[in-house]
Amino acid sequence: MKRDQKMLFAALFVLVIPVLGAGQDYYVADCCDLWIVNHSSYQVRVLIDGWEQGSVWTGATSRITVSVGYHEIYAEEYQTGDIYWGPYDIYISEEGHEFTLYDPVSEESYVTDISNLCVINESPYHARVFVDGWQKGTVVPGGTFTTTIQGGYDYEFYAEDLSGDISWGPESFYIDDGEDFTWTLEP
């Protein structure tokens, strides 16, 4: 019996140890959200730890899922890369982190004024909101949706219910620098 017990123990050892070791290879780090808020007047390309994570339009926000810990954040103007932010080493906790990009301050201290767009939904439908063809978010019935856009430009607003059967707009509006503009979706 001793020999059979030794053989059983050896067989279990051969089977169990690789399984325990393999568990270490599949560890998943705690994840959190990194919000890139682009208040600059440039479309930017975002790199996290040297890996490109896509681009963020002027006035838009991008959510990137990263592991908890230190990360190197770098952004550059999308087309030429002549204007850049970083690299910055930032610790991102489980609560996440919001990283905001502004125009680099020049000798004239030029900074783009940001305007607020508030969409009030008085209709009984969930509505997707588009600005210049780009979806900015969804507003629930009776709710409001707020986003930032760059002031000093003409914009085309459009909204549709989730089925695409009901729509509002397109309507064109000039949004002044620093203006709080409200667009109401009526039933």
C-alpha cells in the first residue's frame, strides 16, 4: 500500500502544481476609468504607457479603462503632433482619474473659451443628441444632458429617439465664447 500511496501522491503533485502555477498567469489587475477631457482647441491623440488609445475631439471626453497604478499619459495634436501634453506620470486609483487638456498658454495667454450646451428633453422618448454629426450622449425623457463645446462657432444640432423614428432638427446655431446655450426637445 505504501507504494500505491506514493504513486497517488506523485500523480496528484504532477496534476496540482501546474494548475496552481497557471492561476498566477491569469491574474487580472483591478481596473478603473481614466477620463480624458479635451478643453483644448485641437483634436488630440492619446497615448497611455506608450500605447495609442485613440483620439479625442475638441470639447469631447473619452473614457479609457486602465489598471490601478501609475501610468504615463501623453497627448499630441492629432494631425502633425507639433503641439503636445506630457508625458505625465500619474497614479490612478480605484476611483479613477480625470485628466483635462487645455490649450498651451502662449505669449498672448490665449485660452479657448468653453461653452456649455444643455439639452432639455420635454418629450416622452429617450433621445440621442448629435452635434455636427457626432453623437454627444443620450437624454432621458424629462431629463437634461449637458456637454461642453468650443465657443465662437456655428453648430448643427440633431436628435433622434432610440428607434430613429422620431427626430428633432437639424437646427443650426451660433454658440458664442463662454455661452450657456439651451436646446429644448419638445414633444
